[in-house]
Amino acid sequence: MKSEEVPRWTSDLDAVVVYAQGALCSRLARGTVPSDGRVLVTGLPRCADPGSVRARVVGDGDVRVTGVRVEVAAEPAGSGPSDGLREEKERLQDACAAVRGRRDRLLDRIKEITGLHPVPPPRKREDPHRRTPVEAWLTLVDFVDGRLTSLHERLAALEEELRRLEHDLDVATDRWRRASTDTPSGPVNTTVCAAVTLDGTGEARLEIEYAVPGAVWVPAYRLTYRQGDGSGTLVLRASVAQRTGEDWTGVRIALATADLSRRTEAPRLRSLRIGRRQPAPEPAGWREPPTGLADLFTAYDSAGPRPTRHVVPTAVGAALPVAAPAGGPVPPLPAAPAYGGPPPAPAAPGGLDAMAAAPQAERARLSRPAAGGALPAAPAARPAPPSGPAAAARPAPPSGPIAPPPAPPAPVVGPPQPSGAELDYAALVLDGPDEPAARRGMLFPATSFDPVAAEHRRRAEAVAALPLPGHAVRPRESAGSFDHRYDAVARADIPSDGTWRTVTVTEIPVGLRTEYVCVPSVEQRVYQTLVLANATDQALLAGPVEVGVDDDFVLTAALPTLAPGAVRRMGLGPAEGIQVTRRTSVKESTAGLRNNVTVLDHGVHVELANRLARPVSVEIREHVPVASEADVRIEERADWEVPPDEGPDRLAPGTRVWRVGLPAGGTAARDGGYEIRIPAAKALVGGNRRS
């Protein structure tokens, strides 16, 4: 059956899981299973990873999936929203080019007119000088001046028109770049389908899952609470940007902090045995070439030389294959290396894949997973030295000692060890009869290069370089070593334009209390803070949070990462309704039997005044010096507390804390201090008398 006769099932994008970079998409398709069980599910984007495509049957039934692979086809592109933007951009480009051409021709004309000047006729040596009429000079000057005035006026008009067209072109180009990449960018649309093989009869509902690059997200929040309440509502939102080549319209969105490209296979632990040596087991997926493989192509070789094909490069930067001369044998290709390194890219005459020699119907059958892996190739023969004109054109060998040739690689002992690419049966292709004798009829990894898919992936991955919103943090940076997933409560629409879109995920109840903190030794100002407690089983990642108090927006702050059960403090800015004043005093004296100890007595006096209409709790932070020498002692005299030396909000060593409760309109004062006792022969760095 030809590929055009295979039934096509249209699919709809149903769910998307956005990871730290990239996304996992799920499409749903429904139809009647044909007699041969082969269907094509359309709608996959061009940048989809072929190795990530999975298919399964949704619901109960006797139908099951036996195989799935990716097929790419080209068809004329229809009209879409971005077609008009592309046509407008191309029209403005042509208009700019036309105006530039007219301007350049006008500049040449101006240069030509500027070069006009009178040239006297040649005269002989014995001839007298001739007098030129002044009217002729003035006539020429008037002509040049008039022509230059007219040309410069036209040049100014063209320059103004060119500036306007270039501005319109920049705007049109920006709109075209910001437009959704869901529509084709050229006159030919390349479609990607999932070729699924089903076993069973009747109606079936398929789910096609595939991974795409070009999707990122960062968390964002909105916090609302009432003054005096011990709890609030935290709305988890996400800023999502994607340029995957398909618009996400009405899809179920989930957000994950995991790395989509991280390896997930479990490591294999080999057993250690003590005893006699045993032969190594045969590697899985490898077997000896079948007997009589060379006789399989005898009839093909006896048919004579094949016609010459045009040379078509297979990959960017790759060497161009050489076409076979008319009536001559096919030039030999380098053989694949022994196991231990990847084999070279198979190239058939004309730059076509080896599978091109097989019929279309056989290609699909031969590209299915096979039981045998790639076989080791025979060593390549050493090329013969050139003779004739080619030998004469060769440069002379350099004089002096010649470096010895590199040592040949050590021979492989034991059976060959296939690599991971050679054990990927879905990616193996059967080399055709036009390949060298050491390769044809055997399975090798496909090394075809798709420049269109590479360009789509490059454009999709550019979304990772988008500037982040304010206070935003990448999920992998704030999640640490744990992975979390958040499912949105409603479906969302996210176009493929590479700009940030806000999606509401869910509401999370949090416990909170308002506290005020001041460090009067640094700044005599009180700051308002929120102490948040995460009592849920989901982590709250770091990101921007819009804080609203009593239905009024206050500010946008940076929310720290809150693990399940964690308590963190978040600053909300200065509180103008609370005033703080700090005064200090220093007294220097001596002590000891022989006055050999200098005593520096530091006193601290802090006053607070609450001008708010509600009671508040203020935390005053002071700092006590920390001695680094054994003969220096610090003696404190205050009722302050020593904060715990652990947790995410750990303070600097020597920090002391006063917690003061202030009623509405009330005041409070705290007194404290400390003594520094040092030997009389020593002094503090910077002087003893200082605050």
C-alpha cells in the first residue's frame, strides 16, 4: 500500500507538561482501524523529537499498538494569519530595494553634473591666448546650479521616503518575528505524522506523546490577606513562553521543574564472581552475518553499471559524494570502523541514502526493528599511489627526518561490542546494494541530516534566551535537588510567539503573620515583613509575588523558596508609621590589680513609637563584637536574646534580638550594652572610642 493510501487521522492537542526547558505534548486521535492496521496521525510539529514519539490506545478495547515511527511529508502551504505578515515584509523589502536603486542612480547623476566644468580647446604654442566670454561661464554655472538644485530636492524626497520605508520594514519584520510559528514560514509546508501500526479491529482512540524543545516557564504569585488575620491566599501563577511551532489552544497545562533531557535509565550492576574464568557472554543484539550474504547481490551486480546520478550534498559541511562515471563501476566508499567508535555516515552514489535503492514498500519493511545489530566491517584497503600527471603534480616530500606513522589501533579481542546507537533498532537502516561489499545487506545507524528540522529546533531553542520578568528565578535554580509538578486547574491558550504569557495554576493557603524589623545601628527605620508558613505538601518556588492587603495592592516583592513545612520571612518595604531612635555612649576606664586592663563600656538606648491604629510587634536587632583573641573578653548586660544559629534566615555571628510589642499609639524603650576588656597595651582597630 502506498503512503498516500494510508488512512490519515487528524489529532487535537490535549495536554502539555512544560519542563524547565522543553515540553511533553499529548495529542488525541480517533478512527476506525483499517484492515492492515496502518494509520497516519497528523498534526505533529516540525521540531518534535523523533525518538520521543510514543503511542498508546486510550480506553478499553482489543486494539493495541504494535509499532510507531515518524514520517515527514511536504505539501503546498495554505493561507494563514502569518502569510499576510510575510507578504507585507517582502513587499516592503522590495520597495526599499527599489528606492535605494533610484537614490544610487540619482547620486551618480549628481556626481556627473558636479563634474561639469569648461574645457578650453587645445592651442598651439605659437597661438595667442583666447578670451572666453563671461556670459558662457555664467550660463554654465547657472545650468549646473539649477540642475543640482533640482536633483538635491529629488534626493531629499527619496531619502525621506527611504527612511519611512525602512521604519515600516522594521515594524513589519518585528511583527512577523513575534507572530506565531504555528503557520508555515514558506510556500511549502512540511508536515510530520506518526505512522502507527495497530493490531485489532473496530473503533480506537489513540494518544500520541512527543517531546519538543522551545518551552520555558517561571513561577509567579499573587498574595492577598487581611490585616490581623493569621492566614492568606497565595495564587500560584506561571509565566510561560513557547516557540514550538504549534499553538497551544485549550490544552491542559502542567508545570514541572525536572530536566526533560536528563537520562532516566537505571544503571546496570555487573556481578563479581570469584573462581575460574568464564567466557564472556554474547552481546545482545549482535549475530554473525548469515551464510551466503554475498551471493544475494550476484544478479544485481551482473545487470551492469547503474546510470549516473546528480551529486546532491547530504549534510552541511560533509564531503560531497562522487558520482559514478558513465559506464564505469561505482567508486568505493570508506568502510565502517571496527566496534569502539561510531561508523561513518553511509553515503550512496549521488548523495542519496542507501535505502533509496530499495522500493518504497520495501523501505518501510526494512526500517522496522530487526533482531540483528550492525555487523563489523572489513578493514579498508590502503589506496594505491597515484601515477601519471597526478603523480607529477604531487609536491616533493619534505626534507629532514620524517615522523613515524601512527601506530595502528589494537585489534578488538572477543566478540564486537555494539554501541548504544547500534542497538537502537528503530534507527537502524539496511544498506542497499550500491554500498560497499563490507556494508550492503547489513544494518547500520541512520545518519541522515534534516536541515529543515534543525532550523526549526534552532528557532525553538532560542526561547531559552528570553529575559526573565522582574524577581523571576529559573525553576531548576530554586527547586534544588527535588523535582515538583503543578497541574493547572483550567485549560489555557498559549500561542507559539515566544512571548511570556501568564497562566493561573492553583490557589494555595498559607499561614502568615506580620512582623516589623529594624536595625537602628545601620539605619533608623523600621521595615515591614511577612512571615510565611507553607503547610502544604508542595514546595513554593522562588519568584515575584504581588502583595495585596485589604483589597489594595501594596507592592511586588521576591518570594523565597518555601519547602513543605518551611517558614520564611519576606520583606515588604519600610513602615512609615513606626519610628525608631537610637543613642549610644562609650566610657573608657581601667581595671585590674595594676590597671593592666582597659574597659570600654558601650551603652545602647533604643526608643520606639507606634503611630499606627493597630498593635504591632517589632524586632530590634543589635550587634555585639565577637572576640577573636583569648585575652579579649566581651561581657554583655542586656535582656536581649541570641537568635538560633541555623535555618535559612540565619543571622550573622554576634547578632542580638529584642522583641517589643507596641500597642496602638504607644511607645517603648530598651536599654542594653556590653563591655570590652582588653590588655592595657593593646587598642581596638580604628580607636577605642567609637560607637
